[in-house]
Amino acid sequence: MDAELQRAVRDRAQHRCEYCRFPEAFAEAPFHVDHIIARQHGGTRSLENLALACCFCNRYKGPNLSGVDSQSGQIVPLFHPRQDNWSEHFEWNGPSLIGRTANARATIQALKLNRTDALSVRQILMREGVYPSR
Ligand SMILES: [Zn+2]
């Protein structure tokens, strides 16, 4: 992937993971450029199909397009950073993310957004006032 495209993805995301909103500046490793629709499912390498994702969100999302809504048990599409508005789907409860929609609940589960190590790091950054950024 060329450097200009990567830079465009990073700038658009304001250097935050587009799933968990973690700031890249505080991450141990550089973030990945995620194919929202994985290449194996026909996703393209265009700006519209790319999102900035932290290493954890990128790894747990993998090529998945859908997940299970913990409330209804229905299979639903994962949160789509280009088509969905983050704040309409997610809200904070301290360091935990709450899904306001079926898509968000499925995403929280599939990407393990509320895993224990993430909550610990978020709590520290929240105390410092640097996360979540608006
Ligand atoms: Zn993330």
C-alpha cells in the first residue's frame, strides 16, 4: 500500500483506531490499515474501504464482516467505519464500551473491545484526560 494512501487513512481517522478510538500516539505498535470488507470478500484497496485500526481490533476483526448481537442472538453486520456514525452506535460507561445498536454489540464481542487489558489501559489514559478524545 502506498505511503500517500496510508497517510490519508491516518489523517482521516485523526490517528485513532476507528473501532475502539484508541489514540495511536499511546499505542505500543503502529496501527494497521484495515480493509473493512476484506480482500478475500472482494474488498478493494480504495480509501472508502479502508479504516485505521489498532493491532487488537485489526487482529480480532480479521476478515469478519458480521457478528452475533449479544442481546437478540441475531447475526448482524459489524460496525462499518465509513457508513456508520461511531457515536450513534457506541457509548462509554467508564472505560467500557456499550453497544447502542445490534451492530455495535456484535462488534464489541467480535473485536473483544472490552477485554480486561484494554480496560486497564483505557482507565489510565482516562485519568490522564487523553482518552477518549472528542
Ligand atoms: Zn482498536
